[in-house]
Amino acid sequence: MKIAWFCIPAHGHTNPTLGLVKALTDAGHQVWYFSFEEFREKIEGAGATFIGCDGYDFEMEDKGNADRVGKDKVYATELLVSSTLALDEMTARVIGEIKPDIVVSDSVAFWGKLAAMKHGLPYVSSTTTFAFNRYSAKYMQESAWDIVKMLIAMPRINKQLKRLRAKGYPVKSLLDIVQNDNDTNTIVYTSKYFQPRSETFSDRYHFIGPSIRPITKPVEKTAEKTVYISMGTVNQNREFYRHCISALAATGWQVILSMGTNTDRFEDLPENIQVYESVDQMAVLSIADAFITHCGMNSASEGLYFGVPLVLFPQTPEQDAVAKRAEELSAGVRLPSISEEDILAALNQVLNDPKYKEGAARVSESFKASGGIDEAKGFLESLFLELKDLRRHIANHN
């Protein structure tokens, strides 16, 4: 089986796919992975052939601005169209050379889906966030003002879609691109239990659970309670970190704070608090009793996989959806503000009320009971065989 795989330049969308890619290449299948230079080593390490998407004229300088993509539909559409057109010739050439059986594309790497549409190839969506349809989309409710802004922006969006049609992409509306339906073959990296409104999705949706990396460097537990704090790799909220340090200094808890690329450094740290640029998150979560998180899908899932109750501090609509679901399942509590009092109160709540540990444990059990990489691999292989049989049947009747 030959697979063309497309992904956006984001760790949270790439990392969950690598275990599956490695399982496929170990089984003798060929994967060509369209991504960006930053991810080459990881992708080649999984046995795939790396296809670089760097160096093309994306027309927009800040193509990596994922935060803005999540909040501004016009910007997102312009980025989608410029990315697709920038990669159009290269994608067409490579697809012509490798003749893939299936295209797998990240649910927001829309140029992969568009390539499948243009070249008439079977498409599978790889969804590292929640799967969204009209029912689960209520978790990212838009305000009336958001809808007004979208209507005002429609002429600009339609102008962008015309550019795609002129290049041979069969696109009628923005929904054709951004929305999957119940006929779309989809791999979702969460469990049916954690997925909002999972009963509304067809059996073409395979909820395989999160992709969990092995622990590479164990971390020693040095106190009765261990609190882990991470807001992802891009959060620069110095005030938040300062309040955490001040609030937790006198607790006696072991506090591990991962600050990502934040360049600030704190002097005279209390003995119980350790600050790092990055950590082996799996190792820390394996000893943690509570996790203050920005609710990125991967981070929240990793915490819950280890049965760690969450203190929820989402920064984007997508993260807010994760927080809402964790709240519903009693697996975490929201942080109302970054005041020292609220930080301490939220942590005491998840540490001392057993319902949160129990809620996190139920989510953990659902993750471990999902089919994992084996189910996803089996699904892609069975789809390939179905397509092969269909082509043979057509050939026999011509």
C-alpha cells in the first residue's frame, strides 16, 4: 500500500501520527509524508519518505500562526488557499510519480484533502483534535458577533475559492473543504468516551485513543503531592508563572513547571519548585497528582491517560472545547483567574475531592480500551483491500 500523508507544521498534529506511520512502514507499506523541515528527522525516523513543503511562496509570512488560524476564518481561508496553490505543482508532480493508493491528511492540512479531491484519490482524515460535526461543534460555540463577521467576510472567502476552482480543485463552498461528513473515513486520536457526542458519528470514524510516547527518562517523586504546570510551547504569560510560583512556594508539594520557549528566568526559586524549558512530559505525568494545562488536546489527553486530574486554563476555542469535555466528565476544574488564591484553590479542589481522580481514571480506562495504532493500521489496510477489490470488479466488467 502506498500512502501520501499531509500534515501542518505543528508538533501537536505531527507527533500523534508517528507511531501509526512507523507501524505501517514496519509492515512494508510505503508512506510519503508531506511536511516541513523542522519535522524531517522525526518523520524519517518513523520510516516514511519526507517530502519538504518549505521554500514555496505561501504569499503570507506568518504561516505558522496557529493561534490566529483558530480565531480568524478569513485569515485561515486565505492561508489555506495560498498554501494549496503554493504547493499545487509540487504536489501534482509527486502524486503523479508515486501514484498513492490513499491520501491521509491532517484534518486542518486542507491542501491534502484538496489534493485528494483534485486527483480523484481516496481520502482519510487524521484528526488530532475532537471530531467535529454539527452536534459536537456546539463545544466551540460562536457568538452572534462571530457569525456577523463571517457573513461580512464571505465575499473575500468566495474570491479565494474562485482561485482554487481556476486551478482545477472541485470546490463549491468553504464547507466542502473544512467539514467532514459521516461518509468520510476518519482516524480520531481519542476515545469514544472522551469524544463529545460520539454517538452521532458513523462507523467510518475510528476512535483509536491518544498516541502516548514511551517514557525515556524517569523523574523522581520527591513529595507526597506532585503538581505539573505546562501551558504548551508558546505561552509567554510571565505573570501566570510568577503567581504559580508564589502560590505554591509554601505548600511543600513537588512543583515541576515547564515553560517552553519562554525566555524569562526566575531567581531564588523555592526548593520545592523546579523550572525547565522542557521535560519528558510522559515521565512527569506518570508521577503527577495534578496538572495545570492550557488544554491542548495532546497535553490534556496525556494527563488523563495517566489518570491525572486537570486544572483547566484554555487559551483558544479548540482548547476550550477540551476543557468543557473534561469538566463534564469530572476530570478537571477550570481556573477562574490567574490569581494566587484561584490557583491554590483549584489545585486543592482536584487534589482533595476524590471525584476528580475518579473522573480522570474513567477517561484513562477509555483511552487504554480503544483500539490504538493496531486498529488504525488494520482500518487503512482493509480500506486498501476494499479499493483493490472494487478496481478489480470494475476492470472485470469493462
